[in-house]
Amino acid sequence: MDLDSALQQFEKAAELHAYYNERYEFKKGNIHADAVMEAVNFLKSIDGLSHLEQFLDSDSMGIKGWAAAYLLTLNNQKAIDVLENTIALNIPHYSFNAKILLSEWREGNLKL
């Protein structure tokens, strides 16, 4: 795996994870969550998590959410803003997940 393929895998898998979760097909979604984490683990290994920032402007709530979650570990203010905006939108699944994610991060309980 290289940087470009990791970023492509992250984007595609995050989108598919969201697609299946929105349809309550969680087993299929989990397969793609594993692919997201594989890409993230590669990015961590090359100190490349900051490359996920490009996805914070995605039209996909799923891609944005995954990117924001991992960018929290870098204390990325834009990631925090994305999650706070997601909460304000009150979109099922996404707003709840963003609220829990930010809460756990702020309490120091988030282990990504």
C-alpha cells in the first residue's frame, strides 16, 4: 500500500460503510469499516493522518465523519468544527455519532 492507494481505500470504504449503515445492513457496513481502519493504520505508520484533512470538505457525511474522527487525535480544529456542524444538522445516525464522538474525545476516553 502507498499513500495514494490508502487515501483511495479510505474514501471508498468510508462511503460504502455509510451507505450500508443507512440501510441498516450493518454486517456489510462492518466489512468496509475494517477497510477504513486498514487504510488509517497505514497512514499512521507513515505519520500521514493529516492527509485525511482533504476529506473534511467531502459531500459525504460518512467520509467526513470518519476523517474527523481520526483527525481529532491531531487536535485538528477543522475536524472539531465538522463534528459540531454535523451535530447541529440533526441528521439521523450522523449527528448522534458526532455527539458521542466529541463527548468521548473531550472526556479523554477516545482511543483511536
